Amino acid sequence: MNDADLLRSLGVNPSTLDPAPASRWRNAGPERLRGRRPCVRCGEPARAAGVVDVPGYGRRWLDRCMPCLIATTPRSDGPRAPLADTLAVLREAAREAGVALTIVPGEA
Ligand SMILES: [Zn+2]
């Protein structure tokens, strides 16, 4: 499911979403989440803000509450990245952001 498909499934017209800044990131920083924006699906306060990139509209903020985020996040049936690759991406993101990252094994 691409971003245009996601918005169609949510019944959201991309022209109604706020333009998002150019960046390689697709998630919001805390400044966006402090804005008390409504979830695009149900109107409850949004707890997650992501970026969609739709042809003809560009990058737009997609604000969702947690239940709607979970309910509308596409699940991949394709191959999953090895854990080592995922951890490498997290470490690189933390290095770029200048923050410390500690990964603590959890109980399975
Ligand atoms: Zn919602």
C-alpha cells in the first residue's frame, strides 16, 4: 500500500493535510506532536505524526491517534530486515540526532 492508497483507505483528501517540510525523515519531532492536532480519522488528539508523500501534493503531515495508527498501519507480508540491519539504522539515526541510544533486551 502506498501513501495515496493509505489516504484513500482513510478517506482523507491530501489537500486537507498540512504541508510537511522537506526531510529524509517520515516521522515528526516533538514540536509537531505538541500541537494538539486532531487525528485525521476520528478527531481525537493525535499522538503520532507521520509524513505521506503523494504525487501532486508533496509531503504532508498525517496526524493520527494511537488506535487509528495501529488500525491503519499496513502490515508487510514481505521479508523482514534482519535485526542487525534494523539496529544499525537505529544507531545511525541516534548518531545523526546526537542522542544516546541504549538497547535493552526484553523478555520474549
Ligand atoms: Zn483516531
